[in-house]
Amino acid sequence: MSDERVVVDAQAAEDCARACETFASSMRDIVNTVGDVGHYRGFGTLPSGVALAAKYAESTRGGPGSLTFTLDRHAEVAMKLADTFRRMGDQYVETDDAVAASLRPSDTGGR
């Protein structure tokens, strides 16, 4: 969008696809960083401290609902959006070419 106009063309679609891929990559980098953190420390050896450390680990790197799970899903959606933007760009070019061809003067046989 520039000068309060929306610009739609194949390059805009590609730019959006690349932005989605960059976002997905950053989400995966965060997941890898979180996965490398290791175990939570500082909660002590009492059962409540051990349980609290386990709960933090589960909410960070556990199953559904954990930080890493959620960030992985965000990355997947962003990659699907990138694919969608690329298909939209391809279809834009095809449609634009078809419309341009239909507007060209045609041979009317001398009429």
C-alpha cells in the first residue's frame, strides 16, 4: 500500500509470500532456542519446587498448548499463507494476460 492506494500485482504477492516465510523462519528459530534452554533450575529440591519446574518445562516444550507447539503451528500457517500468496500472484498474471488478450483489436476480416 502506498499513497493510500492498494497495489495488487504479482510482485506484491511475492513480497507477501517472502514476508510469511521470514515470519515462519523466525518462529522456528525461537522454537529451536527454547528447545536448547534445557531444564529450569532454581526451584529447589522440595517436591513443590520439582513440580513447578516440571510445569514450566511442560508449558514451554510440552504438547498441545505449549509455547513450542503453538509457535510451530504459527510457522505452518505462515508457510501455507506464503503458498497462497504465490498462487494468487500466478493467477493474477494469468488473469491479467487473458484480459489484455481479450482487449486487443482482433482481425475482423476487413469489416
